[in-house]
Amino acid sequence: MNLFYYPAACSLADHIALIEAGLPYKLLSINREKRTEDGRDFLSINPKGYIPTLEMNDGTILTENQIILAYIAEQSGKLVPDDSILRWRTFEALAFMSSEIHGSYNPFFRDFPEPEKERAREKLKKTFAILADQMGDKAFLVSNEMTIADCYLFWVLMAAPRSGIELPKNLRNCLDRMKAMPSVIQALAEEGLS
């Protein structure tokens, strides 16, 4: 499998999941001109033009973080709890982070006016409070075992400083714990971020 990525972008979640799942993969970065490091036109691979994008060995393409993370979990039989309700809580957390947090980062990744950034900060404070309540005193977001939701959570928490908001203590502690995990250390190193 080929994972198309930008260093430190949300594709980091999929990269961590691939390592945790023990699935073979090759990383292919995308440049600003939408060319892959192996010389292909990225838009011919993924007309949406953004990452993450997963290319299977047979040429099948998957896009969207939630879908790629679910695919990785299904292929490996790992990173999703066996317990039915915790399984659904994992997918629920993925959807929440994707729709409510990831999109709220847009003003901080682009040149938006300060009032829009302030509205986004207020929304992020609320959404991080919800995640902190959901996590409680567990080691990870959904349970005491890492799930695909935690792979995405790592990126969400790692990107938070750009917004200038303070993360709740249990989320800061989770970020620190995850930074010490072998899969995270490996992914960061492979993306040139360590």
C-alpha cells in the first residue's frame, strides 16, 4: 500500500495506524505542485487533491481519514475494540473530530481574519472539553487500549497549538504519552518531524 501524505498533516493519523496495525506500506509525499515523490500527477490519483490518500497494490484508491482508518483496522483486525458499543464510540469519536475539530482548524492554516480565528477558538475550546470528558481518566479516548480514534486524536492534539488554545490536562497528558509510543516515534521520524 502507498500512503500519500504531507509531513505533519492529518495523514499522520493513518501513518500511525499503519504502524500500529503492522501492515506493510510505502510513504509517498506530495509537493505543492501536486506531484508525488515518484513523479506522478497526484490529481490523477485523487481528483479531490488532498491527503490522506491510500493506494492499494491493485491500484484501488481510498480517501478520507475516517474511511482509511477504518480500512486499516479491518485489514489488520486491530485498533477497533471488540465490544460493540466501544466499537461504535470509536467511529463516533472519529466523526466528531473530523467534522467539529479538523474543520475548525482552517482559520489557523490559512490567512483568515482574527474574528474568524476567535470564533474557531471558542468552538475548539468546547469540542476539546467534550473530548476531555469522554476520555475521563482512561489511557485513551474510548478505552484503555489504543484505537483508530486515538491515531486521529494524536494529530488533532498535535495541531492544537496553532490555534493558541490550552488543551485540557487529560488531553495534554494523552498527547505526551502518545509521543513516547514506538509507533508515533517511528511515524514522526519517517515524516522528518522528530
